[in-house]
Amino acid sequence: MNQPGKSLLVPYYEHPSVRPAEWEALIAAAPRLHSVVLNPASGPGERPDPAFAAVAERLRAADVRVLGYTDTDYGRRPCAAVVRDLSRHRSWYGTDGAFLDQVASGIAEFAYYRRLATAARGLGCGTLALNHGTAPHPSYARIADVLVTFEGTWDTYDMYREDRPPPWTGAATRLCHLVHGVPAGVDVAAPARARGAGLHCAVPGTGEHPWGTLPHGLAPAG
């Protein structure tokens, strides 16, 4: 279900015991959050983490979807390993859905992701987000609730302000743009909406780990 005002899908990949103020700020921003991606250890890890379980419970109590992060290695990772991660996320953290990362965009890999989508729904995942990082084949819109059709730097994103949303986009599947290296004061929501993305996240982080930072408007003072 689309929730008015909830336009932020936030991947925040820091441990709650290391960045407690940031997690408090994230939970306080619940009215603006469509979902938060939970990523204890590039996936659920090998055992439950009580700190992540606690923040997941608080986010759900604040009416925020919690999506469990799982890498698919562009269709090369065995389906059984991905499903195991999804099951652990559900069992250990009570996730509402799944955020599949490094998702292929071509039709050749579609059958692989269709199997994963079926498994995810069977496990009780209510929201399935696929992070292609680019516009995928239209078939993927049939199996996902959210398609991440851009992930990259602000400089790259800013070059394509005149882009238009894919013509196959329908109301049932929402698009999301994830932008990093965003300067303070820059509004990403407007260009995202212009390109058909009802969801977005724009963070200042750069380099190999940009998702260790929160959007400018959510980060705690100081």
C-alpha cells in the first residue's frame, strides 16, 4: 500500500551500538519513512543480533517497513543461499519484506528472480524491493513492489535531469532512486518525482560505503 508522505527508503548500514544517535534520528523520522533496509552483516549474519532486533521492533511499532538486505550477485548466487538469508531476516528480525541487492536487469536472469520472489512471498515478505541500479527489463515490474532504477552519485544523477520515467511503469510498482555524494541543501525529491520515482534516498556519503550516512535532514545535530 502506498502511504502519503512516506517517500524515503533508507539503507542505513551501521550498527546500532556504534551509531545510536543516528538510529534514534532515523526512528524519529518515521512519518517520512516508507522503509528502512536492515543489514546486520551484508545480510542477516550467522546469528541473531539483539541490537538490530531492537531497532527493527521499534521501526515496525512506528509503522515503518523493515526490509532485510540480501545480496544476489546479479543472479549468480545460489537461490537456496538467498532464501536462507530471507528466512533468517524474517525469523530473527521480523522483517516485513526483502531488499535484494545487486539484481540483474536483463530478461535472461528473470526466471531466477521470479523464483526468489515466489519464495519471498511464501516466507511472508509483504514488500519486495529489487535494486537493479538501472532501469530493468519490464518483466521485473510484475514480481516486485519497488524497483531501484538508479543508484549512483549526485554528479551522475544531476546530468540526467531531463530523463523521463519508463513508459511501462504502473501504479502497482514504485520506482526508487538512491543517490549518494549529495551536497547539503540539494533537493533530490523533486528530480526523483519528475522521473517517476515515488521513493528516494539522498545521502552525503561517498566512496565504497556511502550508506553509512543518513540523509541530511535526518542526521542528528553535531
